Amino acid sequence: MFIQLDLQSKEPLYEQLKNQIVEGIARGRLKPGDRLPAVRTLAEDLGINLHTVRKAFQELQQENFLLIHRQKGVVINPEGIPEADAAYMEILKENLRPFVAHSLCRGVDMNDFLNMTKQLFAEYTQKEGEN
Amino acid sequence: MFIQLDLQSKEPLYEQLKNQIVEGIARGRLKPGDRLPAVRTLAEDLGINLHTVRKAFQELQQENFLLIHRQKGVVINPEGIPEADAAYMEILKENLRPFVAHSLCRGVDMNDFLNMTKQLFAEYTQKEGEN
Amino acid sequence: MFIQLDLQSKEPLYEQLKNQIVEGIARGRLKPGDRLPAVRTLAEDLGINLHTVRKAFQELQQENFLLIHRQKGVVINPEGIPEADAAYMEILKENLRPFVAHSLCRGVDMNDFLNMTKQLFAEYTQKEGEN
Amino acid sequence: MFIQLDLQSKEPLYEQLKNQIVEGIARGRLKPGDRLPAVRTLAEDLGINLHTVRKAFQELQQENFLLIHRQKGVVINPEGIPEADAAYMEILKENLRPFVAHSLCRGVDMNDFLNMTKQLFAEYTQKEGEN
DNA sequence: GTGGTCTAGACCACC
DNA sequence: GTGGTCTAGACCACG
């Protein structure tokens, strides 16, 4: 797998893992229906605790990113990821808020902020080969 | 003061407080040189512990948003907030990354994302009366 | 541990603790990657409060002397301590200034002052066994 | 007077005042027998509290740097500042210790440290005109 | 009256 | 078992 965790980070491991999987989907490396490694395997590969992987998977299942079959294992939701709704957009806005406020205080131009965002979008939507 | 904390939130109280102060500065409600309430006063007003307020203040001082005088109390950095540097922009980008990835997965259009950001900028830069 | 605090001293306990750890590193008793006792353990050993230890650790982390892992505990920065920069040297000079001035007033010869400094350097750089 | 206080500093005002006077003596701007401004005058000039000036003077008197006559006012000890004794040297050493340890950790060369010290000595012992 | 230090003790998240 | 957060309450230095 392409997943890389930072054991030094302040961010919890299961959060990092969730983010990496989500980024994998955003990049198109993981597509609906794709199987993920078994919990046990992934934990071993990453050198982390079983519980940590399980927690990440469970939360992603709850957000409908993953489906966990007792037998078939873990797959990216074959029906695709649920579209963003108003509730999601509201939460997203509140999450972005402190970054905007902080940036404003430190004199970041709105266009610089927007360009950075565009850059991130570009990073995820470009074809893999162009990486 | 205009500060409102959510005691139920998973976000630590001192983080919420920090954010609210930063947002107050971004909005122009707090200007360089302005005094903040005394630690004990603010703690009582907000119904939280003095040490929680202290932690928020101290971290903001370390980020050069505030100055803390042993006797005179706490003021918004009279020299203004230090301009963003490359290091800040890099951290900002990494912080934004998961939101972009997550949004992409859920089919948020880049322009919707950008518009939401613009909206936040507008919210902070408009005159108070227009609120 | 080799740490000894003076409960009577005017110097704050957490400052004493910080200094003792830094001296431990300077002496080579603590090396990059070494683990320090858990916060609670050390607090109990020293007969002081857990929060006092935490404050010392956290400030040393901020100065890049320590790394604090939520689970693994506290270790001396495995990458080593960051080299002194111009800013540090400037602060150091201003901190030394009053001692030089005071010593001059009391007729301390510059060479005596320098020799005392050399002696301190020697004290920290000699092999442990020679103590 | 040549005294300049930093109201923003973490260092207590009375400490700053003490240091500035000591530095004045070290520089030779203040000589044994010289009169200092009255407490009231100095406090007014510096824009600080009477108590603050009084505390600085009292502590300097206790260290035999000053004599305070009820009538004649405050003068630099006419018999000169008492020579450093072994006790002073011991205290000095313990005060210098953390700076040496900290510098060692951050890779400061002993000679750089010594040169900085020499520079400070030079700064105080050079003739005023050469400033 | 201001912030700074310290204590005692609780509950939580993470692994 | 680890550190992180929060509370309640004490005493001190400074001005």
C-alpha cells in the first residue's frame, strides 16, 4: 500500500490512516469496489496496533466510505462515496473558518489562499502518471 | 465579550478560546493594543477555569498574537500580528489537504469549495455594521 | 534519575527541572533517543506535582530538546538538539551581560571570569568516570 | 540619567533598574561617591512606581553598591564596591552553569562563548568616548 | 489587582 | 499505561 504514517505526529494514528485512505480515493488510486488489505495484514505492514486499524476502518464505514463484510473483507463502497449534503458543507465551513481567520490575521491575501486550495485540488485530480 | 464556548464540543476549550480570539482579531473587533479581560474575569464570564484561559493566552502569546504583562494584563500585540511566512503557508497547506481530499471524494465541486472560502473571507472583512 | 530539586529555591521548580535535564544532556548522561520517566513517575520520584513536570517537559519540547509522544512517552530529541543560531547567541549575550557588569563592579578579573567558564565547560565535557 | 527600561520585558522593572545602575558603575559613568537622583525624581523620570525604585535601591544597598542617607540622598558607595569573595564566585558559577550547559547542548564552541564574554568585558571597560 | 507557580485530583483519548 | 485536558483552590511577586 501507499500509506505512510508519521509516528512522531501529534495527529492520532487512526486519523492519519483515515486521511491516507481518503486521499487515496481522491487521487483515484482506490476506486469503488477495490479491496483493502485485511485489518491484520495492514496493521502488520504499518507496524501498528490492530485496534488502530480497526478504528480507522470502522469510522470510515460509518461515513460510508467503506463496507466491511465479515467474509469478503474491506472494500471501498461499491456504490461510490455519498455526495456531500448541506450538513457536510456546513461542517466543512466551520472547519475551514479558523484557518481563514488565522490567515487573515497574518496578512495572507485571499487570492493566495484560494490559489493554494486550487493547487491542492489539482494535486488530487491530475492523472496518476503525471505525478 | 463576544466569546462563546461549546462545552459539549470535542474541541478543547482552550482551542476554542484561541480561535474565538483570533476570529475577533480577523473581524477587527479586537485591534492591536486592545486589552483583554483579566484571566480570572474572563474565566468567570465564560464559566471555565482560570488555567484554561491562561493556556489559551499563553499559546497566543507564543504565536505573537498577544502580549502578557505581569501587571498590566493581556493585550493584542500592539505591533500587529506577524506576517505569514513560507513555513506558515506550508503548514496551512498540509492542514487544508484532508479537507480538500475528503470534499473531492464526496463530489464537492472545486468552485463550490472556493466560493465557500471566499464567503468566509467576506464574513471577516466586511464592516461590523453589515453583519 | 540524577535530578535533584531545591524546594527552598526562589527559582521555579519547573525551571530547575528544565535546567537539570539540559545539564544531563550536556553531560552526555542523556542522549538523543533516550527515554525519560513518565510524567507521573518522575513527579512522584521528585515529590512534586505532575503538572510541574509537564510544564518543564512541554517547554523543553518547544525548544526542541524533547519529543513527547502521547503513548510512547518522552524522549530526548532523536535528531539531536538544534544548533545555536544568531538569535540564540544574541539572547545569550544579553543574559550574560548583567553577570559581567556585576563582576566588573566587584573587581573580578576578566581572566578569572573566563577561567570559571572554562571550568564549567570542562565539567560538562569530561568523561563521566572522571567525575 | 542613561537608564532605559523595557516595560514589555518579562524581567521585573526593579531588576532592570538594578542592572542598569550596576552597568553604569561597570562602565564608569557612575563612580563611588556619585549621587543618584532622589527616589521620587527618578520614579517620575522613568514613569514608574515609587516602590519600584525604592526596592531597587534597597537591594543595591544591601549588596553594598549604594548608601542611602536619610538626608544626603542616595550615593554610590564612596568606599567602592566590595571585592568579590569566594561566596560570590560560587554563586556566579552556579548562575553561569545553565547557560554553559544549554550552549553545549546546542553545539556552541567554548571559544565562541569565551569570545562573547571578552566582548562584553571590552564593552564595559573601554573609554566612554570610544563608544 | 495582575499574572505566575504549585498542588491535588478527576476524566478522557490513544494504543 | 501514556500524555492531554480541565477543575478548584492556594500562595507569591510585582507595581
